[in-house]
Amino acid sequence: MTRIRPLALQIAPGDARPISKQIVDAVRLKIATAELKAGDQLPSVRGLAQQLTVNPNTVAKAYAELSAEGWLEARQGLGLYVAAPRQRLSEDERERRMEEAVARFVHEVAALGFTPAEALGRLDIALRVLGPRKSA
């Protein structure tokens, strides 16, 4: 039996990312860390929009992106559910996203004046805290 999982998401108004992207990133992380599991039902577009006090179109856009990437699956008349684990992105796309993420991280860390050793140490700790991860 599936259950609707409340999404404890934090939207940061000062974040440079659009709100829909913040929602996408937060849901991906919850799935990757197994906080959301395959078969878990997500809140409706309207329900999550009310919870986050954002426009429903913003949530619909985020859900559409997650569905297109294979993170979520729509069940006719029932709602959106976390999709079964599988390779969601091609190897080329995974590699491209890794390169982008590393470049953003390096530029930010360099601007803050941290040494490579400090940055790597912090990154190692942060990745270990994530716990079990599934493939993207």
C-alpha cells in the first residue's frame, strides 16, 4: 500500500535558483538519500503549493521536470509517486552535470578563500552524511 509522504522542503527566497529548481533539487535529494522511497506518493500540486506558499504552476513545473527525468511517475487518477529505481540519466548527462556541479563548487570555494584540503575535507564529510544513495 502506498502512502502520501509529506515533503518537508525549505524554499529560500534569497537563493539564486528559481523556486521550481529548488523544489526539483530537494525532491531529488530526498529520493537519492532514500528519505522518499519507490512507491511513496507525493502531495498534490495544490497541496504542496499551499504548504510552500508558492504558485501551483511553480510546483507543477517542478513535478513535470521530475517526471520527465524519471524520478516520479504519474498514476492516472491517483497522483504522483516516486518511480522505481533505475538509471534515470544517460552516462553523458550524468558526466555533464557532475562537471557543472564541480565547476560551481570550485568557483565558490575559491572565492571564499578555502584551501583545496579544507574544501575536500568538507566535501567528504557532506557526502558521507547523505548516507545511502541510489544511482541518478
